[in-house]
Amino acid sequence: MLTRPCTGDLYHAFDFWIGRWDVHDADGFLIGRNRITRLFDGCALREEWRGLSGLRGTSLNVYVPSREVWHQTWVDSAGNLLQLEGGLRDGAMVLEGITADADVPGRIVRHRVSWSIVEGDPGRVRQHWQISTDEAAWETAFDGRYRRT
């Protein structure tokens, strides 16, 4: 008998993000819609983003047991690629990565993105994306408030 892969708790640590969502900014304005689905019997998650600005994007998310990390690869209609890794921290999924700064040759931009359930309500999730060029000062690049539809 075959053992089902991807059945441990760590494989499902990001399941709270699964669903169809309306995404609002911190002021409550609708900025897009996101759909997160399971792939391959729960071994991965796929994100499908449609921003009202016209930006579309997708990510593939997977738990990597050999390194005990979650990995996300994001690509979008503006030609951006972002790869993040991390895991659960104080009840939030926190993934981090680096990219080259498009405006300053040779400078690195650090990305830290966290997803957390809002006030114990599984129908609401906050995605907070911060960036830094020096690891001392972090600024918010995106602050999405997800509401399940």
C-alpha cells in the first residue's frame, strides 16, 4: 500500500490561505482578487492574483522537507520574479528573499512577506510585504487585507 505524500502538519501550515478572496488595502479599498488552491493532493498551493490595476500574477508554494522550509516562486504580468523561503513564526507564515534593485545597480532589496489570520477569524487574512535595502529600515510595499468570498 502506498503512503500518501505531503500528509504531515508542516505540509498544511499554509492551508489557512486556501480559498477565494477579495483583497483590500489598509484603507479598505478593493484592490484585487486572489484565489489559492491545493495542487497535487495537497503537496503544493497555487496563487492566482488579479489586481484591479491590471497586474496579474501567480505563485507556486511548497513545503521542502529536506530543508524544513516553505518556498514560494512568484511571477507576474510585469515580468517580475520573486523567490521567498521561510516558515511559521509566531502563528504567521513569514517568507523572505532578495532581488536586485531595478533602480540602483549592485544594490540588493530584501523582501519579507507575512500572512496571518486576522483576530482569530479564518475568513480574514493579512498579507504584509516589507522591503529593505539595509535590513535596518523596512518599508511596507503591500498591505493586503483578505476577505473570503
